[in-house]
Amino acid sequence: MKPIKSFQPDWREDVPADGSYRSIFKYDPKKFSHPSAAWYEMFKKEFNMTDDDFRKRQPGGDERVVLGRKPGLSKDHIDAFINIVGKENVSTDDYSRARYGHGKSLDENLAMRKGAADRVPDLAIHPRNKEDVAKIVAYCNAQRISIITYGAGSGVVIGMRSDRGGIVLVMRTHMNKVLAVNDANQTAVVQPGMMGPDYEAALNDAPRLFGAARRYTCGHFPQSFELATVGWWILALGSGQASTYYGDAYNIVLSQEYVTPAGIIKTRDIPGTATGPKVNDMMKGSEGAFGILVEATMKIFRYTPDNRQRFAFMFPSWEAAVNASREIVQGEFGLPAVLRISDPEETEIGLKLKGFNDGVLDKFLRFRGFMPMERCLCIGTVEGEKGFAKHVKKTASKIAHRFGAMSLTGYATKQWEHGRYSDVHMREDLLDYGIIIDTLETGVTWENLHRLHQGVRSFVKSRPGTICTTHASHFYPQGTNLYFILILKPKDSDEFFRFRKQIVDAIVAHGGSVSHHHGIGRMFAPWIEGYLGKEQMDVLRALKRHFDPNDIMNPGGTLGLDSAD
């Protein structure tokens, strides 16, 4: 007899219909990543659910986008934009306005599941080059027409919502190329609408495409690598999974060119100067509030995949994992590229979902003193010159062993690499059944890490039926980040949004930053002045008034620079 197959939900495998809300809010309409049987059993246990709860999906946004209202701009305005970019590059249909007027925040997702797209631009415009952008910005400034920009719509902090109508500039359509690779300076000039995989592929193939002397890598690999553009790495101050070695987006971008209502801002690509406060740095992380990024000169790095070294350890405690990580990044012997430590709950859930929480491996770990809900997983990679990579791995391993770790070889790291870009696609499966998965992340100093970790987790876990896994994955000699993954089944979205607000309150109250690498947008704007202080906010507001005196650039509350409508 064949074994009876246990019930599994009918996870969706259909590509969303063209023109539907689901095709907008799904991270990639053609990609799927379903919960395993172990995940499914965990959901039922943690949220007191049964198979019957998974037999009927909640509304999934399959309706065709119908806004029910025409563009608010006059025909004269529309004709003016057509004269600049051509008729084929101006879209007024409902679907284009909704698609290019939304990101991937949970807030926007849940609204569109109910067929709501309340704040959308009047027009979607696809500029062909930076000259088009300059003409559009000048016209909009003269006519007081609001502008937002769209890269790939991967943002999760409501960073580009069209609160006052106007236009959205879709940078991905045409402005999506590497313009130059400079071997001598080891830099690349890239347009903001280029997708991460396309940028990396072009650099890997630089000898053929640009006549370069060697192959290069961008060094920036966020979880949204397949979903985001280079421009928004810069504008949202992103951080890639290999940032401990290569640096955050802030460190990788060397110079920029912006079109602003006040004029063209083009900074120099000289790596070090003593020419006063750097406007180049002021523009990083500006989230479209000052102007439109049209070109960036980026640092690039030698591509040596054959030299990559992998390691993984099991630590006996979170304290040991933290102490070892601090010693590794402060040791001044070189830095790993990927370095990631999971706290006890994340480690235990990871082992369980891989089937390693019982059986031979679990018995062996217990025998060695690595106990459940105490042990912590560490994974990492090292890149660079072959001797350097081997040295960093060897030295990091010695440090890990000094803090009681046991080597797991590089197997765990390879497992993580296999799914590191695909896990985000599981969100839609969960939302189809009322389960929310969301993330909050914060920067923290070493001396405050345990207080923040314990304080925030204590609050989160005070809500029954809440999974909260935590890891640190971006390391600096002076501190790290904490990345909280929340999974819960609230009674409705309002309950979740209240809970999320309280968690951010707890993060700030315990000394964490408002955001580490997701940006601010409108979601975190209410906390930004309290975090930075009035004096710093006054500086940012002064910059806003200078670059954008008529308040047309991404207005409506992003970065806390103006009041939300």
C-alpha cells in the first residue's frame, strides 16, 4: 500500500493574471517558494490552527485593477510630457498608475488584497535618459506637479507613495545600463534603474563588454538582490549580505549625479578630499526627497569566486556567538564577507525546519553541550585573494573555537546560499491564510546589543502565539544590526499594525536605530525626529527647502521632512 499523504494546503502556483492587484504586490509574479511540511506543522501548532483553517484562502487580490478615477492632470500637462519623452513613454491607464505607484510594504499588500489603491500618480512616465529627467523636473517645478520615482518597487517602508497625485518616473525601463567600467580606478558608472542581477552579470563579464582587464563584482547582495535596482540601494541606504567585507551601499557609492528643482548636482569621484562637508554623502539615503538620481559611480571589486571560503559553527550560547563575532571584526586580521549569527529561537526553528532538531545530529549536539534554545548557529564566507581568504577563515575559526564553538564545515552556509533570495516569495502563501510574516531591523552598538535584544524580544514574546527569530548579519568594529523576523496570525491587520508600532517603540526605547538598511519612507517617519533630534532634522529640512523649494519631490511625509496628507 502507498503511504497516505498528509494534507497540505493548496499553495498557489498560478502566475497572477495580467492587470491584477496580485501581479503588483507579489514580489515576482513568476516565482514561488512554498512552506515545507515542517513549516506547515509549525504554523498549526504555534497559531492553534487545523487543516480546516487552510482549506479556504483569504482574498488574494485577483481582481483587475480599476481605480474609478481619471488622471488629475490636464491634457496640456499630459501633452507636455509626451513632447518630452514620446507618447509611447507616457502611461495613463489604471494598471500602470497602480503598479508604478506602489512598493512591497505589507501595508500596501494588504490594501491591494482588498482591491484598494487609493494614492496613485496621475501618469507613469518612462524617461529615456538624464536629459529627459532634467526637462521633466524643470516642468514639474514650474507647474507645481509632484514627482515620485520607481525603480523596481521592492521597498517595504512606503517610501514612494504618490500622496499628491502627479507623476511617477519609471527609471527601470530605459535608464538601466552600465555606462563605463574604469580599470585604473576600479569603478563603474551605472544608471539607477539597473537591476541587481544585471549589474552583477555585466561586471562579471566586464572584459568582453567593456574591454576591462579583469572580471568584477558589485559586492552588494541584499536579500532583495533579484528584486531591487542599484539606484534604490543608494537612496534607501541598503546593506548587502556581504557588507561586513564590502561595506554598505553608503560605502560603495563613490559619486552621484542628481537632477533637482534647484539644478544639477554632480559630485566628484575623487575618493578622498578635505573640501568641507560632503554633499555627496548628504544625497545618499535621500529617498527621492531632494531630487532624481540619474547616474552613480560605484566602487567595484575583483571577482574571484574560486577563492571563496565557507565556514559554519554552532556556539553554545548567544553570548558566546556575540563575543566571538565582535572579536572577529575587531581583530584587524581581515574581515569575512558574510557573517551571520542566529539567536536561540532562530537556530532552533532552523534546525527543526531542516529536520535536524531530533535524531542523530540533535543527540550529538546535546552530547557536546549544545542544548536546545541555548545553541546558536553562525555561518560565513570569506572572499578576496586566495591567501587572504584562507587566512581570514583560519583565524576566524580559531576565535570561534576559543569561544566554545564546534565547526559544522561549510555545509550549513551552502544550504543558506541556496535559498537566500527565494524565501521572500513565501510571504504570499502565508497571507493567503491570514498569517503575517514581516521584519524589523535596527543598528546597535556592541555594548547595548544584549539589552536591546532581550528588551525587544521580551516585548514581542509577551504576545501569545508570536514567533520571533533574530539574527545579526551586518558587522562593524563598533557594532552590528539586529534583524527581527515576526510571524503571527493576528485577528486583523489593524491589530498587527498596532503591534508593529509598539515593537518599533521598544526598539527605539532600548537604544536601537529606527532602521538599519530598509530606509525610512513614511512607515518610520514618525520616529525619525525623536531619533535624530530637532537640530539634525532642521538641517535636513533646510536641505529640502534648498533642493526642492516647491515641495514636489516625493512629498507626503517620507523621511519625516514634511507632514503626511
